Amino acid sequence: MASQISETSTTVPDEISAAIVLPENYAHEMEVTYPAFDWLRENEPLGRGQVEGYDPMWFVTKNADILDIERNPEIFTNGIGEPRIQDKASLAFIQHVTGGQRAMDILSYMDAPEHTKIKTVTSKWFLPVNVRSREESVRALAGEAVEKFLSLDGECDFVQDFALYYPLRVVMSLFGVPPEDEPIMYKLTQDLLGNSEQAQPEDVPVDADAAGRRYTESIAEFSAYFSRLCASRRAHPTDDLASVIANATVDGELLADSFVNGYYIAIAGAGHDTTTSTIAGAMRVFAERPDQLQLVRNDLSLVPSMIEEAIRWVSPVKHFQRVVSRDHEFRGRQFREGDFVELFYPSGNRDEDVFEDPDVFDATRKPNKHVGFGFGPHLCLGQHVAKFEMRLLFEELLPRLASVELAGEPRTAPGNFITGLKNLPISFKKA
């Protein structure tokens, strides 16, 4: 069927495409990427663009369009290709290493019915009632983290000195990973998510496939570590999440090691970095908007709505990619089989049609129909854990925090997939 609209009318300007695709631009998201999203929602909310070195792709920037595409996994699939934007060289390297197969047996690479079977393995474990049963142990971790924070003499880099460690400790405690191994997990998550800032000599050019190589290497390192953990939990099961996954069965058989490791990698990677970014983003708001800090301090019942607003505001997951399974018309656009479709959650979370004053942080915002955890069958499995651990942290922290101010320039890590503040220098006063 012929396209209903011309190529010209569906082409996004190169500078707008680059602003939302290139990882380095997310280090300047308020100056570069968010204005580009604003332009797209106003002028070309479902446009097609291309950046040098990348394949052409569709940009989905409206909240309603994101939801409708998430509701239709038969057309907009996860099981074809990568779940995130990759440049051509990195994608070619990954395909070479994997022989054209998917890089990981992980939920974000799957469609039903496989996705449904594998997700069921842990769906009960992640239910709110089960998550809440761990309040005592997680609140203890939150209290310990707050004590360490308050011992920092009123000044610190909130990300590097605090926010990185509490979510990592929570996720690793759920797995049963010992504290001494947490630095290994931190390095691997940063490599996997593309947030590692490895030094590169100025006179040595960066290889075109460097990102793909680091990506596959980090998967291999993750898998090696978690294969040992899986073997241990099968030999000596405990009540932790690692044991649940290691000993789960599908169709009467234990999960293959690749699926077990895929689960571990997904939860360890995304579960740590997204929560770190949201906590840090909330603290930046408190430094820049002391009225919001005092509002929540004076009424801790607002902590849950503040957390939902922080997720919307930060949107640590910048996009997920879908691939079109067959020719399909959507919103008057003609999608072709094999087209890449990018769901940009930060844009959906600032959509003027859904949110009043979307560029204003409001800890009391209700309803808050953000898409920070995705939607549909690929709705984030760990969302209840993330909100739970953040609630306990802020319930412990806010009564003891009188004020906070910026003590330097915040810095956001480059990365177009999952990223957030890398540095947040602050000064603070204890209550």
C-alpha cells in the first residue's frame, strides 16, 4: 500500500533528530533534548528522522501514541532486533558476535507467548504485598544510608557519595549478593547501559564498534558472575530473589542458564541505575525548589506522590525501541515491516495534553499518568520495588534534612537509553 503522506512531511530536521538520538546530547538534556521534544510534539509528534551513522527511525513523542503502541505488541514488537537505539557499527558488531541472534534472553527482547511464560516466573514475587513484606530489612538499609549521608559534614556530591549506593545495596540484597561484590556490579551496569566514561587517549581514535564491543563484553562478565550465583542457589536455595529465579520452572523444566542470567542482568542493571537517577533528580529539585522540600517534610504522606512526580520529572529511561512486524498504518503514517520505532518517555512525560504545567515539578500532582515505567505487557516488572525503596529512603531522610542547596554545577551522564545525574554537588543542614 502506498504511503498516505509524503517523505518530506514526515522528515524531522537533522538537528532535531541528532538532539534526541545522540548519547552526548543527554548530558545537556534541558538545553538540547527537551527543547527538541517540545518542537516534535508541536510540529511532528510522529515523525521519521535519521542521524548519520544510524538507520532511519520513527520518533514517538506524544503520551497517547506511546500508550497505543505499547498496547499493540503484535505490530510493534520487542522480539525483532535490539530494544534500544544502536548506531550501525555497534549493531553490526553485536550481530556478528551473536550470529544474528538476540544478544540476551531477557524480557525486553521477547514477545508473547515466550514473554508471558518467562515474566510469570517472578511476577508473584514482585507483587506489592510481597514487596511490603521486606519493609523491615529495606528500611534498615535506608536508615543506614541516611546515617552515612548525615555524617558527610554538610557537603557532598550527592550522586557519587550517596545516591549510587543505596539502590545498589537494596537490589543486591534482594539477590543475596555480598556487599564486597557491589563495585563489580556497579561497573558492569554502567558498561551495559552505555553510561561508562572510560578514559580514551586524545591521540587514539575511538573505534566505530567500541560501544557494541563494551556492551557484549559486559554481558559476558555479568553472565559469568551470575552463573556462579545461580549454581550456588540451586545447590543451596534461600529466600532471596536469586533463588526464586534459579529454581523456577517453565513447562516443567528449570530455566536455561541464558534466561536465568538475562533475568539477573535486567534487574541488576535497570533496577539500580533508574532508581539512583530518580533519587538524585528529586534531591536536585529540593535544592532548586526549597518550597517542595518543605512541603513534603511537613507532610510525609506526600512522599508517594512526590516519588511519582520525580519519576515523571527525571524519566531515567529515555526510550525503548520497537520494530514493526508488518506494514501498518498508524495515526495516518505508513509504517513498513522492519521500521525502527522509538518511544521517547521523557517527551511523553512532558506532554501538554496530559499534564498541566508539565515543566513544573509538583509533589502533589494527581493524577500523574506518567509513562516512566512503560505500559502494556512490558510495564516495568520492578516498579513496585523501586517506589517502595524510594519511599522508605525519603521517609527516613526528609525528617532529618532541614535544607539543601546546590554547591556546584550538576552534571548529567551522556547516554540515550538509561541515564541521569552523574554529579550533584550540594550543601545541606541537618534538622
